Amino acid sequence: GEPLLVADTLAEAIRRVRAVTDRGIFNINTNGSRPDDVAKLCEAGLRSIRVSLNSAQKDWYTGYYLPRNYEFEALAESLKVVRQHGGWASINYFVFPGCTDTLAEWDALQRLIETTDLSMIQWRNFNIDPDWYFKKLRKQPDGNPFGVLELMHRVREQYPHIAYGYFNPAAETQAYYNAKRA
């Protein structure tokens, strides 16, 4: 389930552990729907967040996730909150060739990176039936795709401080990429 729905319990657990040790990094995998609860967790000692999304475009995200009681903007705000507290903000970015690698998606991803001060992109293969996906969203990708590898090169070139990976990195790796921001 969504861990932000039990934010008070998690905050108390983080505080109890932090009363005993400062070792380790508390991370949460979430839909990012409740930025106020993310802030509460950061104040308790949360230092890392990973938000899953199929697209940085609101209409594509909303069409797939069908969010209840939150808007797309909440997940960006949650990422931003963690960064404002000095934490690590990652996205689980579900890659769908032909959708993820369009100009519209590239523009939206740049806005997300810049408004949230994103730390990391965890590139994930979006293993989904394209016919079902496009039917569910009632739309087709716009423009000509330029390739996922090209998208990754564009991110690396324009945002060298963004880490790539498949797992949440250790504190030393986080420090290395944070130093590249200077």
C-alpha cells in the first residue's frame, strides 16, 4: 500500500531509530501524493524518496495512475520537499519507447528535473501491452520518437549531477552526485 497513508506511524518509527543511531538512510517508495506528510517524515529523519511515474506529463500520468485525492503536482512537490530538507529525490521512471523519447516528454522531464532539483532517475522498462495502454489513456504519443538512449544522453549532457541507477545509492554515492551540483 501507499506508505504516506501511515505517515504518523512511520515518523514515530524513524524518530525511535534515530534516537538510537544515526547510521543508515531512511527511504520511502511512494506515489508522492501527500507533500505535507513527506515534510513530516523529513523532519523525523527521512533522507530519501522514490516516486514512480510513467510520464512527466500530467495528462499521461493521470490517465494511467488515475490519482484519487491528489493531483500530479503533488508528486513534484514531494520530491522538492525532500530536496529542501537536504535529502535524495529519485524517480522510478517507467520507460516506454515511442512515448518516453518524444519532444513533449523531454520538455516535461526537463521541467520536472528543474523544479524539483531531482537527484536520480531510475530508468525502468515499462513492460506493458501498448494497445491496452493507449486505449486506457485514450491517446497516442505526439511527434517522432528520437530513441531512449538519446534521451538518456540528453539528460546526462544537460544535467550531469543526475545519477542513473536501479537501486537507491549509498550515502557516499549520494554525496558524490550532490558535489557535482556545485
